[in-house]
Amino acid sequence: MPATYFSTSGPRRAASFLANFRSHVSYFTLTTCVLAVLSICVLNPGAGWAQGTDTALLRGTVKDPTGAVIPDAAVTATAIATQVQTKAKTDSAGLYIFNYLKPGAYTLKVEKNGFKTWIFPSLELRIGTQTDEDVTLEVGSTQQTVEVKGAAPLLNTVSAALGTTVNNQYLQSLPLLDRNIANLSYLSGGVTQVSGASATMLGGTVFASNGQRYGTAEFRLDGVLATRPEGGEGGNTDVDYMPDVDALQEFRLQNNNMSAEYGNNGGTVVNIVTKSGTNKYHGSGYWFFRRPGLDANDFFTNQGGGTKGVYAHDQYGGSFGGPIKRDRTFFFFDYERFRNNSPFIVNKTVPTMLERQGDFSQTFNADGSLQQIYNPFQVSCTPLAGGGQDCERQPFANNMIPSTMFDSIGAKLVNLYPKPTDAGVGPSQLFNFSDKLIETSPSWQMDVRIDQDFSATNRLTGRYSMSHGSDNVPDDFLTPVVSKSITHNVALEDTWTVSPTFLWVNRVGVNRDNYPEQALVTVDPLSIGFPESMINNVWYHEVHFPTIQLDNFATLASNNGCCTDTVEGDTQWMFDSVVTKIHGNHSFKFGAEERIFLNNFFQPDTTSGSFSFGQGQTMQSVFSPDFSQGNSVASLLLGFMNSGGFSLRPHVANKSSQGAAFALDDWKVTSRLTISAGLRWEWTVPYSERYNHNMFTCFDCPSGITVPGVGPIMGTTILAGPDKRHANSSLTDIGPRLSFAYRLGNNTVVHSGAGVYHGMSFATNWQYGGYAWQSFANVPSSLDGGITQLATMANPFPLGFNLPQQGKYGKLSLWGYGDENHGSDTFRTGEIFQWNIGVQHQWGSMMLEADYVGNRSTHLPWNYSTENRNFINVANRMQYGTAGLANLVPNPFQYLFTSVNGSSPIFDAPGSIYGNDTIPQINLLRPFPQFDGVFTGFPLFVANSSYHAFQLRFEKRAAHGLSFVGNYTFSKFIDDSDAGGNAWIGGGGGAGIGFIGSPQDFTNLALEKSVSANDTPQRLTFAVVYDLPVGHGERFGSNMNKVVNGVVGGWRLTPFVTFQTGQPISVNDANQLLADGNQRPDLIGNPCTGASLDDIANGTASYFNNSAFSHPADQTPGTAPRYFSNCRVPGITNLDLSIAKQFRFKENMFIEVRGDFFNALNTPRFGAPQANTADGTGFGNNGFGAISYQENQPRHGQIGIHFVF
């Protein structure tokens, strides 16, 4: 062992670690532990019940033939897989209870002297559910046995929670594209697919559930969180880790009337349980692969004569589990590897060899005419009679640029383009470069689980999971990209039966995610001549190559724009402690949890600059463009750019926490009636930033500055510091829950419940620092519209660059600029009111459930821009109109930004229009005229939604080789905003249906109420597992020989069917005449034509009735609703089908060969029609109402070989 292990630095490091740990778990220590200890000390003993998030509960009453209860009977539940026994005794009321049993099959045995031994050989327990199994003992000797035939009831006799459980049979049988288990969420009632995702391809939490916004569900893996705040933006969730199918024991989704144990999410929880080892060694191995030969072509690609893409997709792995010490210690391990190679062809246009030398004598337009180029440094101007001037450039002789005029950087850049590979297409020589490249996406993941039964009263479970994925995108144009995702998920759970009357469960969970992405720099930009101050800036230590954009040509270093080199490292801690007690017929459960989220985020954006070169700089006329003239390569050679930009963003290190405490009581009023009452208290401590880069606004605080002609200026900035590190905490989220279940006879249950829930707080995280620590500047290529050149690539900011202000101006930060991060420091979590009433009835192995489901949400976050509080009022908007608001008027703020008549300016703000003589009229009409434009930071928390649904759930337990599960939903979903806190999470994500943007009128948000973007009137989904009754031991061919049986026996069919009506469409008006708002058109007729989808897709009809739309008057909101309830995108008709053949060697050993076919009937789901293509004068130009893409994937095939032992 190294000597440093015993050095004095060791204790210091340990002390530092403990101090850091204490700072992270302070709320957990204050709430979870204290609550648990108080519960132990105060509550009366008894016998507890209450299932956990990843476990099941079994209970019942033992009676004699006369109906009298039998106390002190010995009850044993034996897990069939592991043979681990859990024992209990009936109490004075004859009641036995098993808490926190892992889901799976159990043998239940009841013994009592004077009675025959009662045995239920195989009782299935499901995750997150409670099973009642009452027992009647027969008089006799314990040496005699009574074996019960049948299965556990499918009825839920104890709660009103709604959801669907997917057991191991379905997990192994269902067709899942890429074996993605998140697709199982679609089997639940009220879960709908949003636009922008294929029919059975979820992206983690990207689904809408019972009237909640999508991207807000919570996934738990073995009881601990597997989701975190999405992408550094609170209010939405990302799934961190999903195990492979062979690692799963059970999957359950709950989406209405959950117990008080759940919260801090959008109203939907998915619980996933992994497999554990058993007393017998068992495992599996598999290989699944996809190739283009198994697939169909996309509808529009096929229509255009295109061919299918080429790729190779392989997914293989295995699992192994068993005993380390029989009956005590078990292990389970699984590993999966994923390989995807996607060749793609690059077809782009690059400069010809002559053009690289400045020779454009062979550069032609598409019609064959010469593309004349002009000298931007020889310009003559002529005054015009009506004012202004006409400026023209002189042509280059022979259409050739002398090499002496070449810009040194431009001349080097043009030769960084790869050389042409062919002559190109047409006179313009378009697409004269082609190459074949391969994108590779290798990944792997693994799980290790250990279960230790120390005794009959104490069990410890630990699991470690890891995934590692990468995406390698080659590039011929300087910047190949390598992006990775590395995830660690840890779960530790201790279940301690302190006594027969008391149970205590503690959990710790950790998620760690790292997402490094890097554009590989293949050429040193300093060697080209770019200034070192731009390449090696102190704000960003990685070297980037500037992005070079050319009109009509390929872009150099295109991967160096936004989001490349994003670095994100997130860590989420979860602490959970729950105690269970009972007193008489009352079962009490108390618990608390703490979630701590640490987010380290950095997303650069053109940190080494972006330069654009167009035709305009080498056209003849400066102000009257003629696109038959000029060439962007010529502009590059001359170094005369069209535009450019440069940005700086800080690294962000945020920390936030959420906590909760709950209490609930399950009261078994009678043998038929159970009432559950609970109360949950949640709190949020919003994010703080390690470097104090946060900013907040006091809208009502005086700035202390009075501007002549404007008056006293209100509104100040609050910069984070020791006394103000985070927004105000939310400490008052209280959620009561109440439900009952009443059993009518033995086969029917009536249930109902209601509860208040609180959504995930928007304040859990924010991925950018305050705007005072950011900066973006446009390159001033010319100050006179292109007559003369100002900026060059060697000196892109001759007037100076606006470095981030940081805290330089204190409460006056960002005056003269647009403020994208201003918002109040008050956050509020959404309130979700859920209720349901329903009935279940069971016939033999089948169950039917009918429910009315309701949901109403308030105080949801609107999209980013709604709390700008800097919009002009309606009176001013109508008085000035669009033209008047844009008029330039004398600037009363100028003296604050530049010296006027000897004044001493306060602000140094390069590039700000507030230093100019004039300023747009609209700026002076805003409530906070010191800022240029609206605020686009934090949202208002005033959005609302309502949801009503009738739902049918049907299920058949496996019998005679057939089982099925399905749901039908008929619903109506209304809201006034669907984007929420994350601008990237819109209504649905598809064109014409997604993110709507700002409301029309900030002073009248009621105009935004309409059907939701995710309103789905009807949805039916069901899955069937059917073992064909052919072969040995089956109905047909039970006596056939082995050879024939090997061919025709052992076949299984598993269809997964989805029908869904389409979601509503929105139409925006491109001719915007509404200050600060997102103007919609006026609606003067039926918006949809009713034409067939085939005609629309073939281009012979339009989706929209053009005459139904018109442009609203200036500064007037349009009359069209946010979404049309009677005009919808195409719906879903989809069949996924698995066909499998098993070759069985022993009872528990077989090989399965299967073919999975997704969208097996190759039914295209057409995308949304183009809905934002007004031509400026009227609706109905060529693209408006056209459908040009297929939303779902064409048929994909997947072949698999699976060995199980």
C-alpha cells in the first residue's frame, strides 16, 4: 500500500469530503433522518403494510371453515426463483402481511396445528401493487395439504391508482426497436405519442400522459431515480439510463392517483425492477441485427426514385446470475454492446481549381451565362433625384482577380476545400465534390446487482450500472465531431424488519452523466492568419477553427457553431427513508426524500468566430442585387465578408435541491372497503451557481437615474453574491391524497380517488449564466451598406469587441442591450389536480376496467418570453402601428453611452444602438426603455390545462398459450401554453404542430386557450402474446415426431397494435404585424379542405383551404385559435409484429430465433402540412398546405437469436 495512504493529507481529504457531503445532504439530514427516528420513537407497534416503489405487498386474512379468524398461524412466502423464504404470523385479527417483496412468482404456505397445510404453488406479485389472498383452512393434520389451483386475482382491491404493468413474459416477447424498453410506456391508458416521434419510438420521457406535458414523467430504476432535469433546464426530465431487456424483471407505469409516496414530477411515474440472482445459475446470450434488406423505403424517397440508405446495426450481449452463497447472497450481471455503422454520401459544391486562382472566366450561371464579378474596392456613387444614391462597382478585367489583391487569409481558406472530384451538374458545376463516409456509433452498457440476505429480517440490495456511447461523424471540411455520453447509475437499498411490528427501508441513489462533445481541429487556425486574440481567448481554452460560410458552396468548419464542444457533467443524489407501522386496521407509512442536483454545463457558440461571404460584395450594384452576378468565392478571395459573429459564454456550475416528506394511512375499514389518505409536503431550493453568475431583476426598484424626456427609470439588476445566491425557495407545496376501493362480491371492485400533485420545479436548474457574463457581437463588415469595407478576418472588430460586463455595472447591468436572462426571482411549481372513478370486473383469467379520468393543472410555466414585462401596451401599439414603432427618433439615452456636449458617459457598450443619435420609437415606449427589446429569460407561471378522459383497460392472464393487455382512451385536452420552461420542448415537435412561440397579446393571455398541441381524441393500443397450439404437448400435433415438431412446433406470435387520431394543427402568419407577439391569421372559413392524404402527399391537393385565412390588421391579434380542433395531422395506424420460434433442449434451456418487424404493414404516417408559408400578400403560395415528409419510419426488420438457460 502506498505510503501516502497514511499521510496527514488523508484526514484532511476525508474531512473535506465529509464537509462537502454534509453540505449536500443537509436537507436530507434535517428531514429524512429526523422523521425516520421520530417515527420509530413515537409510533405504536403493530404489523405494517405498504408496498414500496419497486416492490410488491401481499396480505390476507386466515379463517377457519366457520369464518372465525385464526391468530398465530405460520405463513411463509417463498420466492420460486431464489427459494428465499419470508415468514410471518397472523395477528389477533387473523391478518398476515408481507411488505417489500420483490415482484415475481411466490409459493404461499399457511400452517396451524389442527388444520391442514394450505399451499398456493404459484402466486404472481407485481411491482408497486398490493395483492390480497385470503385463506380458509380445513380441519385436519398439518401433514395433510390442500393445494390451491388458479392464479392471483387481476383486481386492485386496495387503491385507485391507474396504470399498466408489463411482466417478464411481455418484456421478452414484445417487438421493441433497438430493444428500447421505454416504448413499453405506450401500453398504458392515457399515454399518447406526440408529433415528431415515430409510432413506437419514444425518447425516454417524450410522451404525453393523462393531460400532462410531455417530458415530465419520472423513471425509477430499482426504486431510485433514473431521470434528472432535462438538458440543464428545469421543468422537464431526461432519462439517464435504461437497462437492456434481459436485465429486467418488471415494468410498471402509473399516471393517476398515485400515493403520497410519489411527487416532484408531472404526474406519471415509471418503476422498473432489474433481475436478481437465484439459487440456480441462469443467464442468456443474444444477437439482434438490422440490415437495409429487411426494410422498406420511405414514401417520399420512393416517390422521388431514391433508394434506401445503407447501414449495419448489431446489438449483442448476455446475462449471468446465480448464488454466491446459497439462500444468502446472489449476483446478477448483464452486458450489452451496440454497433451502428451508417455510410453516407457527401455531395457538395466546392470552388473549382480556376476559381481558387481568382479565374472566374469559366464560372457560369444555371442558364449558361457568365457570372460576372466586380471589384468591391472600385465603387462610384451617383446621387438620386429622390434622395439617396446609386453605387456601382467596376468589373474585373477578363473576370479574373489579380493575385495581388488576394486577402492572405481568404487565399489560404479557399485551398482548404477538398478538390473537385468531378465536373459537377450543369453550367454552374454544382455538386462537383462527392465522397463516401461512414458514421459510427458504438456503445456498450452493463449492470451488476448483488442481493444479500443477512437474515430473515434484513436484506441489502446494491446495483451499479454504466453506459458508454459515442457518435463519430467524419467530415471533409475540417471539423469531424466526436460526441460521447457516459452514464453511471447506482442504487443501494436496505430493508430492515426491525421487529414484526416495524419496517424501515432506506435508499441511496446516484446518477452521474457526462456528455463531452468535441469538433476535432485538423488545421491550426493561427497558421491561416486568424488573430490569436480571437482563437486563444481567455474565455475558452479549446482551439476552434472559425466557421466559413459561402453562398452556394459548402461550409468550412460547419460543426463549430452552436453546441459543438458542449460539455455537460451532471450528478444527482437521491436519499429516501420510509417507515411502515400499523395500529388496528390502520396502516401508517411515513417517509422523506431529498434530491440534490449538480449541473456543470458549458455550451460554446462560435467562440472562434463565424464569417459569411456572399455574392453581394462582388455584384455590380451595391444596393440593387442581381443574383446573376457576383460570386462568394470571389468575395472570400478578396476578404470582403457579408457578415460575421463571435460569442462568449461562461462555464456554469449549478446546484439545486428538492425535498419531500409524506404520511399516509391505509385504513381497512372492512374486509371489502379500504380507504387510503395521505399528505405530501414538497419544497424546492432553487439553483445557486458556484461562481455567482446568476442574475435576477427587481422590477419595482428605482434605478436612481432620470433621463430627460423619459423620466425616472425603474428596474434594477440583482447580481448573485454571498447574500443572494439563488431565487426564493418554494416551501409551501402541500399535496393531499384520498382514495377508496370497494369490493362488490369476489369479481368486481369500484374505486375512486383524488389528489393534488406538484410538478417538477423550473427552478431546479438553468443551463446558462447571467447575460452579463455572456457576450455576442456582430462583425461590422461595413458601416455604409457595403460601399466600403471596415472589418476583415485579420481584424474582425476594428471598433472594439464587447467583452462580458460581468458585475461591472452592478444594478445597472446590461443597459443598452437586449437582456435574455432577466426574470423575477420568484418561482412556482405547477399544481396538478387529479381524480378518477372506475370499476374493475374479472371473468376467469380476463379483466376489464372502465375509468373516468380527470386532470386540471394551474400555475404551469409559460414559454421563456412571457415574463419579459417589457412589452408595449395596447394603446401605444395601436397608436403608432408597425411603421411608427420602427421610426427612428432622437435618442435621450445617448449621453449615458457616449459623450454628448462634453458629458461623461456611464456605460461602455460597443455595438449598442443606445450610443447612436436616434433610436427606434418602440424602445422608448417600453416599461423598461433602458433595455433593447423584450426579456426572454424566465417564464410566467400562469399557464393552465384541463383533461377529461374515458379509459378502458383490458387484460388476459396467460392461459392456453394466449395473453393480452391493452387500453383504449377517449379524451379532450385543453390548455393555453404547451412549451413550458424549455423552448426546445414544444407542443409536439413536428412542423406546423410544434412550438408556437410567444402569445399574441401579453395583456390578454386568454386568447391562447385552445385544444392542446397533444390533444388526442382517441387512442387504442394492445399487445398479444400467442403461443401457437401446435407441437408436443399442444392441442394440435401432440404426438408428431421430433423432426416435424422441430419445424412446426414452438412458434409464438406477438403483435403490438396502435391506432391514434391526429393532433391539432397550428397556422402562423409570416407577415407579422404585431409588436412583441406572435400574430396568427384571421380565420374566415373552414381551414381544412378535407382532401385525401394521398392527393396531398402527391402534390395534387392542399391540406388547407387558402381562402379561409387572411392577414389581420396592423397590431391586431388574429382570430385563428392557437390550435385547430377540427384540423389535425394524420393519425397513427401501426402494427409491430414479432414472429419467434423456440428450440427447447430442457425445461429452462432454449434457443429462440425471431424476426421483429416494425410498421410491419409499411403504413406511412404523413407529417404535418407546411403551416407558416404566407407569401406576404396572401395565403396559398406553392408550399402552403403541402405535406413533404413521412413522420414515422417505413417498415424496419430486426432478426434476433436468443439463448436462455
